[in-house]
Amino acid sequence: MTDPGIPQALRHLWASPALFALGAFVAFDAVGSPEAGRALMAGGLSGPVVVLRWQTVRRERPETAFVVVPLALPALMTVLFAMDEGLPGTGAGGS
């Protein structure tokens, strides 16, 4: 059951990194634009950051699952994309 004190829109922001990771995958692989993919990966953190700020202002403690999953997904996908595309400023495979 959801907490009535947290707006439903903020609960959906926790899931937003998954959509950004999907967009980054399309940008990296289908379009071939690593810069756009990296920008989308960075943008994926905007939803959780907004919710964390909202809950900090209201002095609420977020549920663990709503923090670990949204922040672990971009970290995992960044590692996987870096292994495939290389880090910014380097070629594919980091060389």
C-alpha cells in the first residue's frame, strides 16, 4: 500500500532511470551517438534527485528499494556502456 503523504507522481520518478537507460541504449546502439547516450544516462538521475530533495525537505526517509534500484541501475548501465563504447574522451574499449 502506498503512503498517502507521498504524491503518486513522485513515486513514478523513482522509476525514471529505467526509461533514461532505455533511451541511452537506443542512442548508443541504434543511432550511434555516444554523446547523446551519455547525456541521457546523466539525465536519468534527475528523477531520483528530485524525489530525494522533496523527501529531505519534508524530513521523510525514503524506502530502501526506492533508493537502491534507481541509483544502482544507472551505475550498472554506465559500466556496461563504458565497456562497450569506452569512457568519454577514449575510444571503444578504453584504448
